[in-house]
Amino acid sequence: MQSGELASALKPKKHTRPDRGNAAGPFAMLSPVANQTHIPVEEYLRTVYEPDAEFVDGQVVERNLGEYPHSAAQVRLVRLFTQLNRDQDLHLATELRVRLSPTRIRIPDFAVFQDEPTELVPSTPPLVIVEIVSREDRHTEIIQKFEEYRAWGVTHIWLADPWQRQLSVYGDNGLTAVGSLQISSLGIVKKSQCHVDRFFWGESHSSTRHETHPCADVVAPSPCPRL
């Protein structure tokens, strides 16, 4: 394959129903694609982006793609909550479009609903949202997104960083690193249930990251609080 053909094959695509739209632009998490015109939310909702993208006030926002540490942490979350679901009627979702407002749709890495969503794109906030750090994520962009989740009404907002093997909760004081995650209402009260070692495989990948870590401003670890 020639270099030009390879570049074309790797270019992100989108498909619309019923018409095919233009190819999506370069990746930029939480920043609208440069020079992109506004589109109505109805057009976004009938479009299938490859990979899927978010929608912010009329503009399509492409997301950073996860690598193996990101994917592995996501699988661990699903397994953990699937085990908890033996005693709880929980509804789990990965990379699901959720509607925070009429003009804002995000795609969290992982979400836990207590009541099964009745909409294809849920507008009712889940109990838990977890974002998993990708290598190109920026701290300010993560905080922006977490503030949106909080304003929407999400009770538990967590950050899982497989590169630093670090778990954090988001609250009044911003991000706080913890050794484990606990939710008393779901019976997640033992430190061993959601301990950091159960979320991440292998050793820290910090040596392969850029120098400015997206969570450099995270508050130092504290005793594992009950959320």
C-alpha cells in the first residue's frame, strides 16, 4: 500500500442515515474540529462516526482513542460491576451517547445506571460515570467535562488513570486521588472491592507518556472516602 493510500485508510469516517456525510476532521478531544460549520443536533444523531464523536453546541468533537491500558481498565470496570450486579439491579454502559442538554452530548467511557434507560440517548444522569485517561488527554479538558457531568446531576464521577495506576474521585475540591472507590448505597464499602490493583494490569506506563501528565493537579491521596 502506498503512503497516500495508507493515510486515506486511516482517516476517520462517518456515515449518515440515509445520506453519507463528509469525512470527519482531525482528532481533538473536547475541542471542536477546526473550521467546522455548525450542524443541527438532528444531523449529529443520525450520523454514525467512526470512531464515535461527541456533540457540543452545534459542533462535532472527536475523542482521543484508547490504547491497550485504557481498554484493559475499561474491561476491568465492566467485570467488577458485573460481579456487583449479582446483588444489584444495575445497568452498565460503555461509550454510550448521553444527552446533558439539548445541544450537548457526551460519550463517557463507562456509566452505571440504577434505572434502565428508556431513551436511545439517555437524558437522565447515571449514578456513576468513569472516564479513563488516554495519552493525549489534558487536565483542563477532563475537568471541563467533569463539571458538565456534575451540573447534569451525576452523583459519582471517577477518573481511572492506567498510565499512573491511579484512581480519583471528583467533588467539591476537584480531583482527589484515592486508594479505592466506595459507594455505600451499592454495598461497595470494602477497600478490596474497588482497590486500585483491581482496575489496572501490569506496571505504571508513565515512562511512555508525555512529560505533562493530564492529572498533574490531582490532590494528593487521602484515606478512601465513602461516596
